[in-house]
Amino acid sequence: MNKILIIEDDKDISDLLSIHLLDLGFECDKAYNGKEGLLMALNGTYKVIILDIKLPEMDGFEICRKIRMEKIDTPIMMLTSKSEEIDRVLGLEIGADDYITKPFSIREFIARVKVILRREQTLRSRIEEDEEEIININGLYIHVSKRIVKIHDRDVELSPKEFDLLVFLASNPGKTYNRMQLLNQVWGINFEGFEHTVNSHINRLRSKIEKNMNDPEFILTTWGVGYKFKDEA
């Protein structure tokens, strides 16, 4: 179903966005407060969620956290009236796929939505092609299409971005990627200046799959360059 959810308390902005998304062939559901938006996000099926940060009853950060806690991997674009780096970093840390700062042009907004949709389609196509792809190395088990991760038969709970990052690295063993390359590959947007977001995701991954974070077995650091997954060879 081609539906997009807009969670935005400014009805003029919400209506404007929905008009232009309709031109792209999408129906839009709209919520004007945080609690209503979260309920719709948890119970509906959407291609993208457009999420304002400043909302009555529940802010966008909390909504994003709760969506990701429920393992819903629908792409989220956050809208913010602030330009401070901390807001953008926090959005990426809790699982947002993109952000755009108000005021923004409709052309920029539509372009970013298209990028998110293209990336999502590419990801889905890859999963369909490798529907039964399984990575199994030294007790680390990853079922790609089912998004299951186990370490020595113990279930590992990962956020959508942590899972995507792990699969990308594990699918390219021995190859080193710098932080900017990982941002582009996993987040799909050029977030120049937010490379430390990669660091925090790597640290969380290691805390969940490594026996010893100071001496990792799977996700290795290439000093001065970036990170790589251990080469099976």
C-alpha cells in the first residue's frame, strides 16, 4: 500500500506536504499530536513516516524511539525547526533515516523522500534476491531476510540501523570502510560531519555480539581508517 504517515501539528505544513506527496502517488494519513501519531505508526503500514520533533503530548524523539523499540523499520524523516547539531545527531542515534530543517523548500523535501524510497526499494530487492541468505561464522548467526541475529544460539536484539550496519560489514569481510562510507551505505544519505554516529553504533554492536569489546572478534578497527568485519580466510 502506497501510504505515508505525516505526524506534524502544523496543519498548514501537513496539508502542503500531503498535496505534493499525492502528486507522487501516495495517500497520506495525518496526525496532529504525538500520541495519536505513535498509535498510527504502530498499527499502520507505511512507506515513510514524516515526523516533526516538536509535537504536543509526545515529542518526535520519543516517538522514533518507541517505533524502533517495536522493531518497525519503516524509514523515518524527521522535521525540525532547529539547526543545532545535537538534534540531528540524536535523531540519527535513535533510528531516524533522514532529517530536514525548517524552513525547507518543497523541492528539497520531495528529493529527500525520493532518495529514501529508492534506498528502501534497493534494500527490499536485495533481500528478495538473497531471501535465504545466512551468515554463520564462529557462533555468529545472521538470517538476513528474517532479520535474526544470534550469538552462540542466544538471540541478539538489534535496532534496524544496527542490523543493517552488521549485515553490510559481514557481507563484505576483510574490506575496510571509513565512517563516511558507512554513513552513505547504511544510512543512505550524505551526513557529512556526523561520522561519530557510526562510532556509537559500532560500540553498541560490539557490546551485543563481542565477548570482549576491547579485543573484538568480529568487528575490527583499522586504525586511522575505519572498520571492517573479520576475514573468514
